[in-house]
Amino acid sequence: MKTAVCYYSRHHGNTLKVLRAMAQEGEIDLIDVTARRAVHLEEYDCVGLASGIYGFAFEKSVLEFARRYLPAGKPVFFVYTYGVAKGEGAKSPAAIAGEKGCPILGEFSCRGYDTFGPLRLVGGIAKGRPDTGELESARSFFRGLKKRLEQGNTP
């Protein structure tokens, strides 16, 4: 199963750690939305959209990338990390996928080390996250996606 994951991961690289764990389970091309300007996602079996939660929402550059490049009808999944709260989670990318008629395969989220704003004053929160258990859960999530797609079980 050929998979592309379009992502934004800054600060402590929490989201990228999760994506690298998933990439151990299959053929995943990681596409940093700030580095790529054009991409042909129609060549992939499914597409992931991934981000940390910034200001209680998915990073805007991932959403803009999805609006521009996500092919209609392409199976999609979401991955995100968060420090304090999930905020709206995958609500915004799910809305874009819905507008494009993309079946949603699921979402994976976990806590990530966060030192943004006033959290820096106390040394941050969620130190050591994502941890080995969360990374294994991410790999398991991706194995499940692969199995569903290989069996033709999409929503």
C-alpha cells in the first residue's frame, strides 16, 4: 500500500516522531508541506494529513495543502499530537476530506512534549511524549489501516 503523509511538525518534532514510527510498517512517503510546493497525491493508495495541534487546531499550512492537492475520493486518515488539549482535533481536515468526497479511514492522536508560551516557564508539559507505548500504538494504527485497505474495507 503506497501511502503519502502530508505533515507539519515543528517545535519538538512530536508529530514527525509518530510518523517515523508508522513508516516502519510500510511504504510511506513523508511530505513536509512547508518544503513541497507541488505533489501528485493521485499516485498513492491513501493519504494522511498530520500536524501538531497549534492554538487548538490543525496547522493551517496542512489544511491549505489539503485544499489544493488532496484528490477527490482518495481515502484519507489523520494524525496529530497535542500538548495540553486536542482542541478541535481532526475536525478541519475531516471537513476538507468531506468536501472532496474522500472516505475517512480514521485518526490517531497522542500527547507530545510542549513548551509553547507560558509552558516554557515551568519546563513544559508531557515530557518524554510521545513515549514508546504511543509509538507502538501508532504503528498498530497504521497496520490496521493497511489491512483494511488491502481487504477493500473502506468506509
